[in-house]
Amino acid sequence: MTIDAQALDSLDIDAGTLAIDDTTADLLFRAARTVNTFTDEPVSDEQIRAAYDLLRWGPTAMNTSPLRLLLVRSPEARERLAAHMSEGNRARVLAAPLTIVAAADTDFHERLATLVPHQPDARDRFAGDAEKRLGMARTSALIQIGYLIVALRAVGLHVGPMGGMDAAGIDAEFFAANHWTALLVLNVGQPSGPEAVRPRAPRLELDDAAATV
Amino acid sequence: MTIDAQALDSLDIDAGTLAIDDTTADLLFRAARTVNTFTDEPVSDEQIRAAYDLLRWGPTAMNTSPLRLLLVRSPEARERLAAHMSEGNRARVLAAPLTIVAAADTDFHERLATLVPHQPDARDRFAGDAEKRLGMARTSALIQIGYLIVALRAVGLHVGPMGGMDAAGIDAEFFAANHWTALLVLNVGQPSGPEAVRPRAPRLELDDAAATV
């Protein structure tokens, strides 16, 4: 049996390549699925804090860390958000245990004294260029959304990302008093059952998505 | 000793919250660092394939999967790329064992027959709207760059992302014959030593990056 197990291991294409175990690779990527319907099990602030404590260490341009999270919990806030989602996403936002509006802070320069203490002039260099800040904030915050989705899975949560929304409407509804801009809305929780996911769609092979020079 | 170990476990703030082990959480996020200088150890195609086989399963809008990877390996290609990097990044590109140009495919609709087989009209719906495709490709490919960075770490590689570049120059240099557009350049390999990383910069606390409604 020991020899058999070793023989099986030697057939694993990932043997010697993955630095994480197969269960984790499945949890974070290979078996993870976009979830459309959830159980009533609540998502705690502690779970979100644990996910944030992972994602916040991922790299961003100049350590600007512009991703911001609006945690939509109250029934009233859910209704306000649902009104700006595309029709197919409204019921999902109303029903999910937690919905997160992932946003970019276009005033991220106001945090640079904390984030980039070794460059005391960092804030002032960005203060006069709102257009540059918007571009930088969007770029790094979208990369951070990638970290966020993996991090939510790493705390055992399932995610249903939704791009179908009126982002400007969400900004006016929730972010008039600050300078956040909505990028993606994510439902979070535990899948209701097999019907919670669609049949899995194919992915590209590496040779169709990469080239070498 | 057993009791001591249990007592230590009970002090772990992540106990019961993380669904991955502490070593993996450190590898992927908490202890991972942006690396500026690398050893000569090569990065194999097999390692990149293993990382891709993780990241490709991450969700994208409509499963469009627009991220593309240009693997820059030859000395000639390195020189061509370095010419379009900001001055501080040129030597890094010339010295890293592998440099990847992470790009968005603005012609992603040509792959939708493979990626979205349940919507036979998907390709044609995007064929006439290059501006919409550019926006969608950038958004999803940036999120996929988040997956990419985590996935490279999951195969034991270290990453040095660089935004300081002339993206239009890179597009003209490498992507004139297809419709990719450069988003980020990443050096990949093993850190040369303690000098490979800068002192770690702080991150925001959750309460500074999130709000609840």
C-alpha cells in the first residue's frame, strides 16, 4: 500500500510544483465556484476581519492599498443597493447573508502618511491630480479584489461576484460623503445546495492564454 | 507537552476562522513580500503552468477570462521590454530569472465560443464594441492579476510587481499583431537574500478600510 500510494503521488501533475496542499488548492481555486444562492447562516464581522487580515498584505502600487469595503447588512441598505443592481442581481442582493460593495478610494492619498511613511511627500504629490488618483485607485483596488475573493474563500466563505450594476448610482447612493467608487458587488455566505452554482464553464489552456518571447 | 500545544493553539486569533493552515496563510499573504532581486534559479514552464492551473479557475465577468501572459525569457526580449520600463525597473527586468507582462486581451470575444458555450451569441454581442471590450478586459484581467500573484506564491515563487512602465510602448513593441494591452509587469523567482525586500510598510486596519450600513 505504501508503494501504491507513492506510485499515485508520482502521477500527480502538481507533485513538487505546488507549495500548498491539494485541499487548499481546491478550496481557493480549483473546486471553488461562484455561488448564486446562500443559506441563512450569518457572515460574522470576525470572518470579514480574518479575510481582510489576509488580503491587506497583498502588494499594491506604492502600497497605496486603495480597496475599500462597504458591508451591506441592514434590510434598508440592501434595498438601497438592490435598486442600483441589474435586474437579475436584485433578488440575490436582498437574499444574501452579506453583500460587500468593493470600492476604490480615489482619495487614497489621505492615507499615505500611514501607508508610505518613508516618503513624507507622498500625499502632496497626489493631492492635485484627481484623474491620476482615479486611475491608480481603480487599478490597484481591482487587483486587491482578486486577493479579496481568494481571502474570503480562505476563511471558508463562498462568493458570488456581480458586475451587473449601475456603479455611478451606487456611488451617489452610498459614497457621496467620501470619495469611494464602486467596482464590484459580492454576495458572501454558504451555498444553499447543489442549485447554488451553475454548470462549470471551461477555461483556456495555458497555450491559449500565454506566449513566450 | 500536548496540553501546552493545545493552550498555544487556543491563543491563535485565527483558530476557527481560517480554513487554511497558518503556514499557507503566511506563504500566500501574511509573510509574502515584494521581491526586488532574485537568485539565478530558473523559473520553469512547469511552474508557470501549475500557477496558471490555479488562477484560471478564479471568477471573471461572464467567464471572459481576459488575462494574458507574455513570458519574457530571451535576452533580446528582456532588452526590448526594459527599454519601456521606468528607469528604476530596467535593471530588475534584465536580471530576473523570469519576467511576465500581464496583459488584457481586448479581443477576448474571439474566445467566448470556448469560454461561454451556453451563450452562442456571446461573441457577436461584443464584436462591434471595442470600447466596452477594453473596459471589461481591463477590469477582469486586473482581478485575475490578483489571482496570479497568489497563485505564483502557491507554487513557491516570489513576485516583484512593477507598475512603472510605458504601457503603450510595451503594447507597440510586443502586441502589435494581437490585441493585448499591458497592465503590469512582474519579476518572478527566488529572493536573493535579506536585501531582496524593503522594510515592510504598514497596512490599514479594517476599520479604516471598511464601513457597515
